Amino acid sequence: MPIYEYGCKKCGNKFEKMRRLAQRDEQIACPKCNSKTPKRIEIQRVAIL
């Protein structure tokens, strides 16, 4: 599963969340202020060797 980085538009909190590809566009709540407005910043690739 990829790790997505989010930035909350309301409080500025940045956080990461591991989610399935099918969930990438689903709404997510900020863990700091519980706002439903975080924006996905970047996808970090995960490789298992």
C-alpha cells in the first residue's frame, strides 16, 4: 500500500496515511483538527525487495 502525505487547509498540519489505491480519492479527516479538507501532497513509492 502506498503512503500518502496530506496537508490540512484549515490548520496547516501535515501528516501521512497508508491507504489502498482505491481509497486515494476518498475524503480523510485531519488528525489534529478533524477537518475534512486535507489536500494530498505527494505519493511516496514503496518497494519490497
